[in-house]
Amino acid sequence: MSVDRTLPLIVAAPLFGAALLVGAGRRLPRSAAEVLGCLFAAGAAALALYASAGTPSSTARPLEWLGGWRPHGGAGVGIVLVGDRIGLGLATLVSLLVVAALAYAWRYFDEPPRRHAGSFPALVLLFQAGMCGFALAGDLFNAFVFFELMGVVAYALTGYRVEEARAVQGALVFGVVNSLGAYTTLLGIGLLYARTGELGLAQIGSALDAHPGGPDALVVAAFVLVAAGLLVKAAAVPFHFWLADAHAVAPTPVCMLMSGVMVELGVYGIARVYWTVFAGPGGIPAPDAHRALLALGVLTAVLGAVMCGLQRHLKRLLAYSTVAHTGLFLIGLAVLTPEGLGGVALYVLAHAGVKAALFACVGILLDRFGSVDEPELHGKGRQLPWVGVLFGTGGLALAGLPPFGTALGKAVTEEAVGGWATALFVVVSAVTGGAVLWAGARVFLGLGPVPGSGAAASPPAAADAETTGKAEEPETRGGRLSRAPVSMLAVPTALLAGSLAVGLVPGLRTGIGRAADAFTDHAGYLAAVLHGRATEPAATPPPHWTTAGVLWGLVATALAVGGALLAVRRPLGAEPARWTTPLRRLHSGHMGDYVAWFLAGVTLLGVLVV
């Protein structure tokens, strides 16, 4: 089978699996439904790996025009899937992480819908299909369709434990904010269609290139609206408010996928739309795009890191860490070079494994002790020594400890960005990694003041079960676990090993570097899709370890460890510093506030681009 013909199957395999599980789920035993879910997810992963390996070079772009509707004279109405190495790599990452999430949930996950064993794996497979379709879509409207399939399923998965009021609230916040993002994206697509009469990414880009001299107000508005919708999924500030609320209530396997790949797909969407549509002479000038992405990236990284350090709810802590790293990814994209994109691609690949592994560890704590509240778990983690090792290793990797792939991606991106941004990368990595380490030191080592004495006797007055993580319902059948199953331990172990491999396998980073060269080649993409002509982009040095990158990684790790040792001495019940009060009030949990901030974010993005 040719690589071209494989592309639709990557999307169709999980869709077929979901349909089968929905139709036969009531008649299947639990074990059979779980086996089928894993098999279909693994099948899509195998197809994506085959397509990646079968692509003749890192710069090749396999194409499949569905139904044979190929363009004529550069114009066309057909739906195309484009399998460049970045897109195929993301589809592979999505599929492997779905396999990991389903394996983690193997035989333990307690599903609210009774007598339908296929409901949860079917939803996860639909989630996988939407994400893979978005990574491979070559036209803007169908990318939107896949993106919204992903969003609708994520909404359902967030509120999966529908009998709990908090799950419903978190899902509603997710649904409303992401629906607003969908409306803006669809409006932006409509403006581009009005301007060009096209929906394909290459066709729109070619039509804009035919009118050089810079964009008019309609094109600028289209870019702002499309980008705003993508930034909602990426959880960039000020579109990020839904993320922590959703992570706090979503099942652990769903958190693994949302922070591991769904948020990163929003960043990928920004990069894809810019370089295929708006990077030409009739699109958005590079200085304007740079200014917008850099400003939002810095704001997102700083606010995410600060909020991460203020959490006691472990899932919220990890969610704000994701926000902070999204900011770093956007800063890397802002340089608009293959070097920056290559560093971000490595960073995303390794970050997915680390973040999913950390959520898996928190899920084990939840199912063993019925809590994800750091003070309440103080010292209890000693009963789970291997989980503690994994959690601590994840914190070090998040901080940028070489030779983990997170350290390599951070180092390459830092070098591409340069200047003061290097210090920002170091500080943000140290704060997010340090937050994980000091939480781990308290939970798994019992360091710091003992809850119930002195200042630690009671939690802050503003704390409640929603933000502290107390009184959580375990996700396991039959209540709390007496011990962690082997499958739940094996998954985070494998994920961290994969993140380590990203930093150690030379061929991987070389391939990503060449793929980044092709991804940023605007003219080459248009020629390949519209005219079937393969072009060779200008080659840049592939990502590699440097002495400065290793040293900055060690500095960030040392700062994270030192900060964690200082933080564990803080009384567990101490009132937060006064300067944090505005930030806490900002994250009010009220949907109306989040809608207002969404509108403010669209306005801010427009001001930055103009």
C-alpha cells in the first residue's frame, strides 16, 4: 500500500473502531471492549508510523485527494490530506498517547454509563480521529471540522462522570469557551472564502500571494479570528481559563490526552495556518506575526508559571504547567524560522510524554487515597515508592534536565530565540519543574511541616474542594485501590522512557530538523499540493545539543531543586501572599468572566497584529 493511500486510513481506523464499539458495546464484556479499543488505536499508530517510515525524505509531502478530486490549473474543490513529516509525526504521537491512555485505564476505570462497556473507549477513539484528521487536513474547513470533532468529544469526556456537579460545571466552562473559539474560527474561514473563493490551505495561500503588497483589513481580521480560535485550544492567555477547570474534573486518562497532545495541536494549528496561508507576500507581514506570537507567548509563560506555583490541587498544578509551556512553544514559533519550529517540535514531543506520565502518577494517588490535595496527601505517598520516583523524574524532566528531550527542545528553542528570552525559558522551566518537585517532596517524602499543627491546622479561608482537591471520588471500580496495578505503573514508566529517547536518538532530531525546513517552505507547500511538484527547501543545521544548552538545562534544574527545597518549608495552611490575590480573583470560575476575557483576548490579538 502506498503512503498516499494510508493517510485516510489513519483517520478512518479509529472512526470505524468507535462505531463498532458504540454499536456492539452493550453486548461486549468489559475486557473485549477494552481490547478492541486498544487494537484500533494501535492500528492507527502503526499506520502513522508506516506512513512516516515510507515517506522517501523528510521534505516529501504525500497527498491523497479524497474521491480523486484533484485540482486543475491550481484550482480545486476536493478534500486533501497532506502527510508531511510534522503532521504525520503529530498523528503518530496522538495515536501512541491514546494507546497509553487506554492501557492506563485497562480493567480499572469506573464508567458511569452502566451496561455499555464500549462507551469510554469509543469516545477516546473519536477523540483520536479528530486529532489525527486535524494534523493531516489540507483544507481549512475540514481542519475546522476535525478540530470541532476533537473539541466536542473532549467536552463529553471532561464531563464523563456526569453524576458529579463539579464535572458538569467544568465541562460547561470548557464547552462555552471553546464554542466561542469555534465561532470566531468559522467566521475567519468565511472571510477568507469571501476574499479568495477557496477553502484549501494551499489554494487560499496562492490566492493571497497573487495580490502582493500586504494584507487589507479583511485579511487581517480573518487571521485574527482564525488564530483566536486556535489559541483557545492552545490555552494561551487570556484564552486559557477553561483548562484548569476542565483538568480538575476530567478523568485521568483524558487529562493525559488534553495536556499531552490536544493543547499542542492548537499551537500546531497556528503554525500550519500561518506558513501555508499567511506567510506569502499577500499575507501577514512577519514582523506583525512575530510581535503577536511573542507578546502572547511571554504573557502565557509568565502567568502560567506563577499560577502553577500557587496550586495545591495537583491536577490544577499540572494544568497551569501546561499553560506555561504553551507560552514557551509560542515564543519559539514567534521567531518564524525552521530552527525555532524544530526546537518547538522536539519540545512538544518530549513534553507530551512527561506531562502524560505526571498525570498518570496523580491518577494513581487519586485512586489510592481519594485525594489530589497536596497537604492532605502529605507523606502518604511513601506507600508508593515507584510512583514517587516517576513523579520526581517527571519534575526534573519538566525543569529541563539533560539528556531528556524536554531539555533538548528547550535548548534548541532558546538558541533560536536568543537574548533575554533564554532567561525566561530557564525561569519558567525552573518554576514549573520546581512546583512538581516540591509537591512530590511533600507527598512522597513527607518533607515540610506536618498538617494539623500550628499554622498548618486549617486551609486558607478561600479554599474549597474544587480548588484544593479534597474529597475526590476515586476513578476505580470498587473504590480505592489497595495497590497500583502493573498497567498503571508501566504506562508512565514507558512515557518517561520515550521522553528520554527523544533527547538521545540522533536520527530523530535530524529528521525533525529537515521536516521543519519543509514545513516552513511556503512556496514548496503550494507547489506540492497544487501542482504536484516536489521542491527542496533551503537546508538549516539540524537540532543538536550544545554546551550552552546543556548548561542552561542544568541551571534550570538546579533552580527547580533549590526552589523546591525552600518551598517545602512553607507552612501548608499559610495564607497566600497578598500580591497573588488579583490573580486568584482573575481565575474566578465564573463563565461570564471567562467570556469577557475571551473578547478581550480577540481585541488584544487584533491590536498586536495591526
